[in-house]
Amino acid sequence: MPVKIDYVGSQLILPKIECDCGMPHDVPDIDIYIGSNIVKDCVEFIGKRNFGRNAVLVADNITYPLAGELVERLLTQAGYHISLCLLEREGVLEPDEAALGEILYAMERQTDFLIAVGSGSINDLTRYVAVMTGKPFVSVGTAASMDGYTSVVSPLLNKGLKVHKPGVYPKVLICDLEIMRNAPLPMSISGFGDVLGKYIAIADWRLGRIINDEPYCPVSVDIVSQALQKCVDNMDGIKGQTTEGIQSLIEALILSGLTILMIGNTRPVASMEHNMAHYWEMMQLVRKVTPPSHGTAVGVATGYMIKFFEEFLSRDFAKVDLEKVKQNRLPHEERKKLILEKYGPQFGSAIIKENPEDFLTWEEQERRIKRVIDREAEIRRELEFLPTWSQVKAIFERLGAPLTAADIGLSDSQLYDALAFGKDYRSRYTVAKTADELGILDEIVQKVLGAYKGC
């Protein structure tokens, strides 16, 4: 039964979750407001929570005139004491040590809560400071560019290297559609790319359930699927940045993010497509090159992975030669060397340490191969929901979104490595792991690369 989404005024009412999947389902303590010209009501929304009267408002030189200045003025007029932390940058705001330090310097002993005015980096910085100081925070979104508004993880930079730190979700989230639809179109395309990646997340999760008996929540999948379909149905509105189009996009992003809070991990919304995006980001940062925006990279990676699934499903699994696969297995030490080579010593060492279960015994690999063969019909049935590569390609062209790795400034070698080694980023089960365990990974990667020639 589809999960129903309702509003009372501009407040989104979270659906009641009834599910017998056996996984824990937490109800997040968050007030979400979506509507046109609702920033002016921020005093009412925040006041309901009784956080206190002293806040640090975090914005940058782009988001402050968009919404931060108005929020500061309205709260000040209502008797709040606001300490402004204005992160002024000539270029892109990086979520690094300097920015964290500025926020901490703006805080006072009597600070009761924080307010993030912005999208990705500003929210990531604020949520980390919030969890480390034990203060609640409010988010005033300025673009429908990512699904991290309700995240509990903060992707940050430490000496130029990407790290993931703990965070908390905002207690109040305000999404003013008039502000969001006037954000630059590439930000909305980035948000759409983040949503499109849910095709791969769902498909990989279904594979994990079939091959490894992984816990699986159909309600979470239903919520994400509805959000995804709503976005696809409103492509023209998203491209035209109409109120309805941007509302469908931000709803999809928020609802996808809420499934993370529901089950306590990112399985419903992130898999191999996110691994590839993270790999590209890490490699660009190591080279001191500005990486593509997260959602845009996820969208591009999704296209490649849709083609990967097509090639994977074109194989006859019953023809897998177990003896040949066994003979060609990489010894653990050789695999470790490859990970260190492709990810670098710092990232590679962390990956090896954090994912010991990825170094399978032959007995476990053989079990997985036999499960693929025995349950081939179920695998094909469970993956029928995936669109074709031609359909996804048409979506990118209709939106005017980047399609290839080259479109977002990546080299052929970075593309190959992400497809072939992105599976190693985390232990989460993916179709790339399936292909690797069947001994057909490189064959499929080459077919995918060939399909993109001339795009």
C-alpha cells in the first residue's frame, strides 16, 4: 500500500509507518515546512520548539542576501539574540577546518541553537557543530540540490581530504519554494541527479536481499520509489524551475533522506552510484581540483550503472564456470595492493581496515555464485522496475544535464577506476560485487565504456 504524504498548511505531515520487515523504524523528531514565501513565518516555526532566545546563524555571502538577512532581521525583531557567522568566500565554500572554526568562534556560552541558511556545505558544517556541542539546529534551505537536509552524516574536509563525521538532523526544516526555484538551474539538476540515483540504490538492495539475505524494508523502498517517480513525472517543471516542479524535487529529496532516519542507515538511497561519485570527489580533491557537485556526479554515475545493469542482465548466469572463476581469483594481498593503488595509501588503508568482510573465502564466493544461478528468475523479476539506458539517456538530454564523465571534468582513467573499483569503497553489496564474484566485472565495464563512445 503506497505511503500517503499530507500537509497541514505548509507543514509536511510524516506518514505513519506500518511495516513488518523486522527492521527498527524510528520516527524522526522534525518539523518540515514546504511552501512559497514561508521564510517570513520562520519566527512562528522556530518559536514552536522553545529552543531558547540565543542563536548562531550560519550563512555565506550568497545565501545571506537570499534568506539569511531576512531570517536574522525577523528573529531579532521578535526578541532573539542572533550572532551572525558569515562565511565569506570568493569561490566555492569548502566544508573545512577554517569554516568549522569560524562557526565555533561565533558561538557563545549562552548559545541555545544554530540556524543553517544554505544547502550542502552550510548544512554539513552546522550539523557537525550541532552534534559536537549538543545544540539543536534549524535549517533554512536555499536550493533543491541534495538529499542531505535530513542527514545525520557530515561530509567534511580535513587537510584537503574527504572525511565523514557524525551529525544530527535539523529539528526544523524550512524550504521556501520561491527561494529554491530561483537557485541556479545546475543546482536543481544536481538534486535531480541525486534522486535518479535511487534506481541503483533500490536495485542493489534487492540484490543484497536475494544473494545475502540482507534485511530489507519494503516501506522505505516504497517511499523512495514514489519520490523518484514524482520527480520523473515532473521533469519539465524541474527544468523550468516552476513552483510545482521544485516542490516535487524537494519533496523527493526530503522523503528519501527521511528513510535514512527511519531505518538508521543509507541503504535505501545510496549504493554503487554514490560509491562512484565519492571516488571521483576523492580523486579530484587529491589532485587539488574542484570536484563536480555531489548530485551531478551521482546522476552521471547512475547512467553508467543503468547500462551496467543492462549488460549484467544480458548474461546467462548458468554458464558461469566455477573452476575458472576459482583459478582467476585475486589473492587477498594482491587485492589489497590494488585498493591501495587506486585509492591511495590514506584512503586505501582506511577502506581495507573498515571492510574486512569484503575479502571473501572461496566457500563464501561459491555460495554467492550458486545463489545467483539458483535464483536467476527472481533476480530478473526484482530488477524489472529499472528503466532502460536509452530511457535514462533521454532524461538527461531532456533536462540538459551532464551525461558523461567527461562532461563533469573527469578523465577516462577516473571513469574506468570508478566503475571497476568503486565497489571497494564500502562493504555494501552491489551489482558490481556480483559481477566481480562471477568473474565478469571487467567484461561488463568494457561493454559499458563502449556503449558511451560517441555520446
